[in-house]
Amino acid sequence: MNTKTCGDNVTDKELVLRVQKGDKAAFDLLVQKYQAKIITLVQRYVNDPSIALDVAQEAFVKAYRGLETFRGESAFYTWLYRIAINTAKNHLVAEKRRTPESEISAQDAELYSDNAALRDIGSPERMLLAQEIETIVLQTIEGLPQELKTAILLREVEGMSYDEIASTMACPIGTVRSRIFRAREVIDKVLEPLLSR
């Protein structure tokens, strides 16, 4: 999928070739095209928005430095996503921390107060249930092992195909299918009591 276009119908592949020949402006076009997606992806790992911006910027710096060895065996954005995910994981390892439980609880409290506000203005019960389901799904995904979390986010949030996820995560497609299946199984199990009400 190196044929994705940017700006004035220039493909990613063409922009990469221009960067490899020393055209720094071509890399700026790639950054403009993908920065929002990369920041969103990094924020799935790094909760602090300002730190997420730094991590995303670091990912782009690594991509720029690594572009001379990029051979186009995968789509540019798949390669870039892999760099962003690894940079975010490395940041978490360097910080030796994951999301503290207290932060999740604080978010829960906000969401429950939102639910109460919705009830006060007479919103339908269905809206509340949908919001509760969304909250539980997001919390469940946050608690998944890293490989399962990455696979399900790339599939459900980023909309990647199984092939693209396999390339991004550098693993066989069968492993991707298994990880997504296991992630969905965990989510279904958590939602079952809520949906059977």
C-alpha cells in the first residue's frame, strides 16, 4: 500500500525516495500526513498528552534516521507504526511504570459523574448503557497484556488489516488472529454480566 497519496497526489513511496535522496521537505509531508495518527497511537500507551507528543516526535526522528535503510517491503505507514509502538513501549520500560491504578479510578469517577449528569437530564437508559459498555471495554483493553492490547487497538481503532498488523507487530498473521481472538474473548467475558442484565 505504498500508493497512498499525500499532498499533490505524491505517493508515500515517491516521498520516501525523495527523502532518501536528501529532500527534507518530503519528510515534512510524511509527518504532516501521519502525525495525528501516530500521536493517537502513542496516547494508547502513554497517558500524559505532552509526553505522548514527545514520544511521537521521537518516533518520527527514529523514522527519519532509519529511512535510508527502508526498502519498501511493507507500506511506509505500517513501518512507521511499528517504530511508534516500539518507541512507546521503550518509553514505558524506561519509566518502569504502567498506568497507575489510581488514575484509572479517577477516570472511572469522572465517567460515573457523567452518567449521573446524563440521568439528571433524562437521557435514555440505552445511552447510559452504551457509555458504560464503552468505558468497560476501554478499561479492559488497558489491562490486557501488551501484545493483545496492541493487536486489538490496531484492528479496532486504527482499522488495519490482519496483514498490516502482522507486518507492524513483526509476527505471523496466525499470531495476530490468535491475539485478536484472545483480546475479544477477554472483552466478551467482562461484558457478559452487563449485557445479560
